[in-house]
Amino acid sequence: MSIRYDDQVAIVTGAGNGLGRSHALALAARGAKVVVNDLGGDVHGVGGSASAAQAVVDEIIAAGGEAIANGANVCKADEVADMVAKTMDKWGRIDILINNAGVLRDKSFAKMTLEEFNFVTNVHLTGSATCSKAVWDIMREQNYGRIVMTSSSSGIYGNFGQANYGAAKLGVVGLMNVLCIEGAKNDIRVNALAPTAATRMTEGLMPQEATDLLTPESVTAGLLTLCDRDAPNRTILCAGAGGYAATKIYETPGVYLAPEDQTPEKVRENMAAITAADNQQEYMQGGQQTMKFVGYAASHFGIKM
Ligand code: NAI
């Protein structure tokens, strides 16, 4: 069955260019009413103009869809609140939020100022939290919501020169982990996309042959599965050039060390067993780790839990 968003309202941040534009066009083509948000700055977050968002809205309308442009800066709670209020005035609900807006300020950590660190984490992490917070109560009241964070392999695995970006991009995964627990009872599902696509953000980084394969549309096909009615919850979907994979975080079983062995020397001695991947597990709540460790200790002391 084809995936549709009829009668649904979506906000896509940073949708004036690149991936966000592609997401907005595809959501609208499949029936969603779309708020095309973009403050219109350059790739470093400098400057601003409404024309990028408006151009995408014009494209959607020309194709027979419904969309409005919005120039809110995702880091500014008052501007985001105004965007949400205007969306509610016009369409009365918000089903989907795609936190996509982003900037780069790449430098080695040695050369990066704290201002550059904070600027980037502010757009990606605080911006995602600000927009999610602004729609949260609406989604709770509707008993329906789909939120997608935009992560990155830079955060999941690391990339030279991207301490600010990488920290923010794994930060949104932490935000996802908590929001999907808190949103579950109101059918709010939260997922993350780790894309790789040729956009202005990646200009000059790859040879033309690779660039031609890394289409935003191939990433958007994955994104659309994270925000429809049958979306998963808490999936990190990686997508690029038609390849689709999932990133998962596992914990090894580890070892238990008796009180007399709880020393750094013994921990180091046991590192191979601690890090052995056999029987590793994916946890759905932080408390599961605590219960595992308490369980080991309790069984050592013969305590019934
Ligand atoms: P892009 O630079 O083409 O688009 C980002 C858009 O966000 C721009 O239109 C920009 O004006 C807007 N924006 C920036 N700051 C904003 C703010 N404070 N408020 C509202 N809008 C703002 O970049 P691209 O490649 O399309 O990236 C989209 C998302 O995907 C970003 O979060 C990026 O970090 C992420 N990503 C992209 C990858 C890629 O290979 N292109 C790889 C991994 C992640």
C-alpha cells in the first residue's frame, strides 16, 4: 500500500534547500500540508532571506499541493512558537515535525572557539528540542505525532573537524531516546535519520561520480517511512545513494567483580571480557543497565530480588 499523508500537517525545518526541500516536496506530493521553514542563511548560518522557503512553497503549489513558507530561526523559541501558532491557525493540527535545519562550522577542536561549538550545537540540538517542545503538547492532545531528528554518521562514528557538529548530532539521538519513551502513551513516535546526500553542505567534498549517486530523493524515501502512520519508534535509519541501514546501540553483558576486585587494575585485567560482544543487548531504558548490574551483585551476595 502506498504511503500517504492526506489530512496531515507537517513542519519541515531547514526546507529551503537540500534534504529538507526534498522532504517537503515529497510529503506534499503524498498529500501533506507542509510548513516549509527556513531562515535562508548560508551553509555557515550567516545571513537570511525568505526566498529559499518561498521557492519551495511555489514548487509545491505549482504541483497541486498545499504549503506555507516560514522564516523562523529554529533556535529562537518565540519565532518557533509563532510558526506553530500560524500553522495551528491555518490547519488546526500538526502531525509531523521533521527537525532537519542545520549548519556547519568545521574546524579541528584545537582551532574551534567555544562560540563556534555553541553556535552549531544550538542550531542542531537546541533547535530540535525547541521545535519538538513547541509541538509536544499539541501532539499529546491529538494523541498522535511523528517527530524525526536528523542525526549524522559524524556524530555516530566521528569525523575530523566536526566536534561541534558530531556532539550535536549524537545529542539529538539522546533527545530521541527520551522523547520516544515519554511520547509512547500518546502515540508520538520519534525516530532519527542519518543521511548522506550531495547538497551544498557537502559541496567539494566528493568526486562528481559519487555526488551524482547521492541524491536527496533517495534519502527522502527513507525519511518518509519514519513519519507515516506505521512509522517505527526509536529507529536510527541511515540512508544514502539508495543504501538503507540502521544504527543500533548495544551493551555487552560485561562482568561482575567482587568487592575486593573492584579496583582499576582488575577492571583493566578484565577488559577483554568486559568488551566481548557475544550476547550483547539493546536496551530500551537506562534502568535496564542498572538492573543488570544490581542483578549481578545480588546474585554474588545471594540476595533475592
Ligand atoms: P543544507 O545546507 O542544504 O540545508 C540546511 C538548511 O537549514 C538550509 O536551507 C539552511 O538555511 C537551514 N537552516 C540553517 N540554520 C537554520 C535555523 N537556525 N533555522 C531554520 N533554518 C535553518 O544542508 P543539507 O545537507 O540539506 O542538511 C540537512 C540536514 O541533514 C542537516 O541537519 C544536516 O546536518 C544533515 N546531514 C546532512 C548530510 C549530508 O550528507 N548532506 C549528512 C549528515 C547529516
